[in-house]
Amino acid sequence: MRYLSFTDPSGVERAGVLSADGRVRAVGDTPRAAGDPSPMRAAIMAAGSPGIEADGPEFALDDIAWLPAIPDPSKVVAAPVNYRDHQAEMSQDAHIDALGVFLKAPSSVLAHGGVVRLPYDDRRFDQEGEFAAVIGRTASHVSAADALDHVFGYTSLLDMTMRGGEDRSTRKSFDTFTPVGPTIVTRDEVEDIDALELSLWVNGTLRQRADLADLIWGLPELISYASSVMTLLPGDVVTTGTPAGVGQVFDGDRIELEITGLDRLAVSVSAVGAVPCPTRGANLGPRPPETLTPVFPR
């Protein structure tokens, strides 16, 4: 099944199932009360129980407004330098097995069709396309062999990044810097993660293409390690890192990410309201190449 978060024409936030004919059937019809988890996170928490079928009102896809696939994860766990080609393009001595994981602010999530807002006019910002998992069952110290049993589904994610010497969690946690979605495809519909291919375009030009089989730490190993550091809760997002081909984005750009079997995620970029950066890390930290690597034919 393909789950999505949305607001209906009356402005009510809902979780729903996207059908093959483009209709959206809501999961339940109970309004969200203040302080409740999002309808999507509530649905994920209840996913192992009877009665979680989409039995609410139906809407046309054109009549709803997209929300981030999971609007309120308790955390977004991210993998630094998890492809060797990205390690090479960034001239990094270390990769994930020496770096561990880092966190992105949950408030940085953005919906499909949203606008990534660049906060500063004097810093470089890059796109990074990634394959991500949404946790379905609480995971603490799980083995790699059991890790995928704790996954609800898979989604596409953009790890937007400011380059510089500031901590990763700062450079990657600005509001709108984690587009995620548009849908969550349940685990039963994705048989072999290693067979998936990731492709990312900016303004129609292919920048990133990778096989998920090339991950240094595959998703099971990543979830296992992350769960040994912190308890993963239903609705948390674990994202697997980006391959080579990261590149600078600018005001007016359009970014599209597609992963085999998942729905295409698309966002635009705006620098409206950008101001000078108050920190001084611009010339520090890992330095991406000035030209894209690899360079794909147009």
C-alpha cells in the first residue's frame, strides 16, 4: 500500500491510502485533537492492529494538499558518507563506519511540492538524494537480521545541506531541509532493497544515479546500529545517505528524486528572504567539487 499525509479540502489533516487510479481514501474519520500524534504516525503505531484499513472518506488527488509523508517524526536519523563514490568526491578520509550517524531536526521535514528555502545569501547549499525507511515498531538493540521487521515502509528523502564547518545537524536542519515523500510504500511491496536504483534531477538534468546495493552500510545494518544508540520509535525516519553527484542549488531550481518502486518526490528552491550567514564556517569542513561528479549526459 501507498500511504500519504494530506489536508482535505476543508483543511483537516489526514492519513490516507493512494489507490492505483489516483484516488485517496482516508484512514479513519476521527479529527485530530491538540497534542495527538499526526494521523500518519497514529496509523503507523496502530498498523499491527485490526481495523487500520482506509475506511474514511475518499478524495480526488487534485483536491488534497500534500503534507510531509510523516509530518512529526520524533527524530530523523541520517547516515554520513555511506557511498564510496560520495566519499571520493568529497575527499573524505572516513566513511560511516568511523562516523556513526547524526540527527536532523524533525521540524525540517517538507512536503512533496513544497519549497526549500535557502536561509543565507552567502553560503553554498547542495542537494542530496536518499532512500529512507519509516520505522513501524519500536526498535532498541535489534540485530541486522531482525531490523527490517521493524520497518513500516520506504520513502524518498532529500537531505538539503549547507556546506561548511558547522556541525552536520546544524547545516542540515534548517526548516524545509528534509523533503520527504510523497508517499510511504509499505515494506511488503519492496522485495529487494539492493535491486533499487536512485536517480535525481535538477532542472531536468540528471545529477545523481546509484544502485542501493552500493551502500557501505545497508539499511539493516544502519537500523541495527542506530537502535543500539537510541530507541527508534514508530514514525521515526532512518535515511541511508547520498551517492556521488551532489551539487549546488539556487533560487528557482526544481529538484526531482525517484527511487525504483517509490513515488517521485519533487520540490522547488527559493532564496527569497535570504540574509548573510551569522556563523563563519564557510571555508571549513568537507569541500565538495566545483563541478558535478559524475557528470551524466544530458
